Amino acid sequence: MSGTARASRGGRDRRLGAFEFHTFDAADPCTFRAAGDRITIVGLDIPKTLIAMSPARATRAMERPVSGREGIGALLAQTLLRLASDTTAYVPPDALRLGVVVADLVTAMFARALRTDDRSLSRTSQRILLARIHAYIHDRLPDPDLTPRTIAAAHHISARHLYCLFRDEEDSVAAHVRRARLEHARRDLEDPAQERTPVHVIATRWGFTHHAAFTRTFRTTYGIPPAEHRHHTIHHNDAPARPPKERTRDRRREHSCRER
């Protein structure tokens, strides 16, 4: 951010000025030395698995100089500066979404350094869109009109495109919404402070409009009716129910995504 430094790695030196990126592999340590009295650096550690390009291409990109004053480099630099200077405005659920955004900005910066416009950029844009969709769903779980069709419309994409984005996710779109709603309802049922809140009120709070359907879905998922689960959890300290760890997939939609 300020000052001038020299980066030494593998017997090679490189001069670094303010707002210049220097990237290196943690398996090949790099030494920084201030050329003057003081340097200020913002550092980012990122797992290689989050870079949406082959290791060989990422290695080539790391060897290219990138400016933090223009283009993608400037966007990444300003994002890192903001995150490093103040994190009080963010809550824990923001961490996953911000991590995806930063990783995709790094991928885009690498792709620009290689002067490429290929599938890596397409994958990056899809991952950014998927992160936005997850955030959108999380913020609107109480809305009973939250459906794959309304989610797709809100992001100006077709329903089929939405199904394709969720092809490699743990759940289909509808199953993801249903599971998230059930998890929030389950936590409320396990909260002693909400013991007097009727089950149907909690169900409505999380987007379930029909009490009988909520009870049936809850019992199918957790193996116990919601009222009984609340009683056992609060009064008998039973272990809370957990959904089976199985991949719930809308096979018909997934097939449609592949065929078209």
C-alpha cells in the first residue's frame, strides 16, 4: 500500500511499488524487504482449490505482474482494503459469500493476466451468480412465494438455467429452500424461549403456509412430528433431530438440464 519493497524467491528479486500485486505459492516461500524505512502490505491467503483454473495456468498467472490501480486488479485491491480496514459491518454468514466473491476476483485477475477469455471466466461468473442466489434465498426464506421460478426471475435467468446452476449442489433448488426452512423451524422449536409459540406460527414464519404439510414434511425429514420433537428436546434434553445426509436431487430437472 505504501513504500517500496523487494521480493526475493528462488534466487530471483523483484521490485514492488505501491498498489502492485505479488503472488507466490506457500510451498515456495517469499521474503519481503523494505527498500526504505517502512512498507505497508495487505496479504491474502487463498486455497488453490478455490481458483477456477488449472494449477499450471494459475502458476503462469502468478508470474505475471498485476497492477492494483486499474481493471480487475483495482477492484480486488479495493475489496481487500475495505475488508482489512473494517470487518464490524459483517456477520458470520457473510463470510462464505465474501470468500466466494474474493476467490472469483482472484481467478478473474489471473485470467486477465494471462489475457484469456475462456471457460475459466465463464465458471467464475457462474459461481458469483450462484453465491448471489444463495444469499437471495437466505434473505427471503419466510416468503411463501419463494420458488425456483421467482428466484430465476429475480436474477433475470430462465428456470432451466437456475436448475443447471444447482446441478453440482447438494440439493436441487426446491430441496435447498425446503431444507433451509426446515432447519430454521427446527431451531426455533428447540428454543426454550419460544416454547409457548404455536408450532403453526413458527411454520408460517419460515414460509410454510399449510400446517399439515409442514408437519408431514418435518416428520419425513427428521423422523418425528414437530410438536413431539419440541417436547423431547426442551423437556428431556434429547439429541436434536438431524436430516439424513443424503443427496436430495430433482432428477427430472437435472436430466432436462443435460438434454438441452
